[in-house]
Amino acid sequence: MEGADNAPSRLQLIRSNHSDPMPAQGRNCEALLTVLNGRVQVLIDHVRQLEDRVEQIETTAVNSSTYGEDEMIKAGAVSIDHAARRVFVKGREVPLSPTEYRLIHQLAVNSGRVVLHRDLLRRASVHGEVNPGNLKVYIGRLRAKLNSASEANCDLKAVRGVGYRLTA
């Protein structure tokens, strides 16, 4: 009958475990996760700030050292007067939107090399108007404008799953 004497105490133990929705160990884990999530968010913010700073440095370096404000950028049939923000194909001016200009500028500066989707998105989008879903649309419009101006095929190629290349 030893088990019968312990029955009420076991019942009380079971009731006490069910009345506390979260044992102390669970509360400690939840508190730890809250702290870790806060720290992860701070790290994400720092990484975004660093990415923005790196982009500013890269843009400044490209614009100031490689191509001065008064220089022309040439990539095949495409010429860009960066100071005037004008684009020419075979000597004929092509009117572009600001976003299209930023795209062609980035592609021309990296002529012959693949520019990754993420780099185009980061450099071409000022207010978030270019996103992964519509980058292809902007590139299509840009390609159409460049081709109509030159009456020939523009050498703006898609590298599937990677980015785009403007060949000279």
C-alpha cells in the first residue's frame, strides 16, 4: 500500500505541472530568445549600414577615378556623357528615364563583365522602384530603346540567374 499513500502527492504534482503553463526553464529560454533576436536585429542593421557605405565608396571611386565628370564612357556602340547624363548609340541620342540611365551607366562602367542582379538593383533603385520582379522589365525597355536608336541589336545580354552584360 505504499503506492496508495503516495497517490495524493503524485496527483498534486501533476496538477501543479498543469497549472503552470510554462515551467521556469521555458520562461528562461523565451527570455534568452528575445535577447538574441534583439542582438541579431542590431547586427542586421549594422550590415545594412556597411553595405550602404561600401556602395557609396564604390560609386565615388568609379565616378571620380575611372571616369571623371567630364569624360565619356564608351561601351561598344554606346557612349555616355556622364556630366550631362546623356546616352548616345552610334552618335544618336537616346532619351532615357533616370532609372534606365542608372542601369546603362552601371552596365557601361562594367563593360564586358557580368553585373549581378543584386548590384544592378542596389545601384539603379533610388526609392525602391526597381525590385527583383521588375528589373527584367526595365532591362527590356532599355534594350528596346537602345536597339531602336541604333537600328541594330544591342549587345545587352542576360546571363541567366546571374545578371546582365553589356559587351563592347
